[in-house]
Amino acid sequence: MTNFRQVVAILAASFLSTFAKAQYTMHKMINVGYVYQNQSFGEIGGKLLFLKNDDVIYRLGGSALMGSTHSEFAIMPKLQADVLLNFEKNVDFYHSYYFLIGAEGTNKYIAPKIGVSLFGILDLTGGYGFPVGNAESHGKQLKGLNINFTLNIPTVFIHDMLK
């Protein structure tokens, strides 16, 4: 558990240090999705999106993974950090797709990931999960192929819909 906390602290410090020199705009998002990490999980949580321009976007998030392991309900906290990249210039429609590089971690596994994001709202990523020590979820170790399908809903959009 201490290794997990150290890794998260180092990732957060290095990720946040990129913001020291410039002014970034921050947007809040709610995310829902599906995660496969040696079993299926539903995901719900929130993310903060940071951008100076729309070529490089940074996201930090926290969520809860919920699923069933050996017929027992399991909930795990998840932290994640993503960088979305698109350096295409002179496009008619503002960047419709981004390449995504990131990492996610729970108290059971850490998974680097790559993928694509449509408008920064719909993400499809894949990676490989490495177990944290001998951590198991109801007798099942969470390692191997990691697949994520996530819908990120900006809270501004929700606020405008409820007016």
C-alpha cells in the first residue's frame, strides 16, 4: 500500500509541475464507463481537464470501479492521469480526435495506457495492468490486459441542459 501511495504522489507531483509556468483553464467533468481488468467493472467518477490551447490537454481524475468477483461485489478507488495530444494545424473543425497517453492506478493494480479520444469526450484505451504487490480482489489477482471505454460529460453541458 505504501508503494501505491508513493507512486501516486510522484505521478501527481510530476504531472502538476507542468502547470508551474503557464495559465491553464480548468473544466470539470463527470465520467462513466466500462473497465476490463481481468474482469468487468463499471466506473463512475469525476475528472479535471486542464488546457492552455487545444493541442495538448491534461486530465486528472478519480473514480470508483464497481464489479463482481467470484459472485462478491467489489468496489475499488481509481486515480488516473491522461495527456491528450493533437498537433494538427489549420483544421476546419476544432480537433475532433486526440491521441491519449496515460496511467491509472487502484489499490490492486497500476496500468499504463494508450488510446484515442473523440473530442476529449469519448475515450477508448488499452494497456496492461501490473498488480500492486500480492493484492487481490476476493481471491483474484487483477493483472493483464486493461481495456477502458469512457464517456466524459462536461458539467457545463449538464448545467446548460437543466436550465
